[in-house]
Amino acid sequence: MKFAEWLNAQQSRQDPVGDLARAPGMRNGDDAIPRRKPDEHKLWADIVIKSARPGHIAVFNTAWQEFLQAKEATEESLD
């Protein structure tokens, strides 16, 4: 699972994470990530810093932690 997929699925949430997911530039953010760089978190952090409201930076950190938990749960269910 990639963060872009997870974040896109959060658009219907009525909380700050949902607001971040609906922000311009977030829905297609994965397209802006060069395929050669392995640090997905840093690349997304750069996208959020450049295109989101200042309040979204802290929300991104919350969203990233939720994404990691969802990713881990998905990977565990595949084992």
C-alpha cells in the first residue's frame, strides 16, 4: 500500500486528516513523486509543505502514523 492510496481513501473523513486528503495537490501527489527515490515519507512531507495550508503539516504527521498502522495491518493479514 502506498500513502497516496491510503490518503485518497480518507477523503470522506470529517476531521483534519480528511481535510488534508481533500486539499488541492494531495489527491494526485503520488504522481509528483519521482520513482527513483525510496523515502516516501520525505517526498510526501515536501509535497504537503509546498501545497497545503500550514495546519496540514501537523495533520500530515498524524495521517502518516495512521497510514503506517493500516499498512502494517494489511501486511500482517497477508502473512
